[in-house]
Amino acid sequence: MPVTSAFSDTDCHLADALKALAHPARLTIVRLLADRDECVCGEIVDDLPLAQSTVSQHLKALKEAGLVRGTVEGRRTCYCLDPEAMAALKEAIDGLFDGLSLSAPNDNCC
């Protein structure tokens, strides 16, 4: 019998995206890709204090989350942000915060 999730697809997708971004190197990679606004190949490694294999692992995680696209050019892969995925992520985060009551807690709260 299939297991049904108690969580919405939106929340599951948002959690996956946030998990992929939950590393300083990945946030830096996203910023580098956004700043360049083009396909970037090996230059990412030059801008980070990480080994090429480590950068590749981080790019793979971002790609698996659908936030980054990768295209193979010969022996190297070039990466860019997926603008639709990033826009959807922004919308989901905005929706999360719009739905929260962020007023000051009452005196009965811890």
C-alpha cells in the first residue's frame, strides 16, 4: 500500500531546494552564477577555496535540486542558474513568509 505524505508538494519541493542551498559554498556558487548571467565552466573553481571535485559535488547537488542547469561541452560541463526554478523558489519563500504571523509573541510564550 502506498504511503501518502502529510506534507504538501510545495513544502516538499521547497525543503529540497533549501536543503540544496544549505551550505555556504553552494550559496556562493549560486551568487557567482547569478553575477555572471551566463554559462560558466571551470571558472567557478578559480573563485572558491575548494578542490575541483568538491565544487563538482556542490554543483551536482544544486543541479539535482533543479536550481542549476548543466550542459556538457567536450570534457567539461558548463553551468548556469535555471531562472524559472529560481523564480519559483523565490515565490515559494515569499509565500512561506507571507503566511507566517511574525508579530511579537504574547506574554504567555516562552
